[in-house]
Amino acid sequence: MEFQHQSLAAGKWFTLSLSEQLGNIGSEVNRAISAYGDKKRFERTIFRALELFDLTINDPRWINRLKEITRAREFFCDAIYGNKEYETSLEDLNRYFFYFAYAARSKR
């Protein structure tokens, strides 16, 4: 499998805290909002976000948070495909992930 985030997939991702990981996912959500009118850019952003979700889901440190992480991924997928199930928008998810990025930055 070819990763967009080569260095992260090679192991760097697993050195980041949960706040840092979810904050990075939030950055991709924010990019998806910005790219919404540009189909190609939007699709690339979605792919990168899903890749980061999958890396986070596969991080064994978060086994006790797996339900929350997989649910966030599910909400993201619903938002990009028309939010018919949960009525959650990318903007809603952007607000959710913002606090993780803020927490990660505060600890630096």
C-alpha cells in the first residue's frame, strides 16, 4: 500500500500523542473544507484524512479510545458523502478536532 504520509506510516505517527494525531486529522478536515469546490483537491484531502484515521485506529496505545476514534471516522465519512446518517458537517468536525490541535500545541 502506498501512503501519502510516508514518514508517518513508517512509524513516526506512533510517536505522537493522541491529541497530536487527532489534531493532524483535524488539519485534513480543515483542508477538505477549503478544497470543497475543487473535486481533485477535495478527494486527495479525503484520502489523506482517512489514511491518518486508519493509522490512529491501528495505534495500539488507543485501544481504550477505539470506539471514539472509529466513530469520528464514521462521522467524517458521513459528512463527505452528504451527511445523511448523522447530519454532521465538516464544519462540525472541524470544531471537534480543533480542541485536540489546541491541546497538542499547549503541551509543546
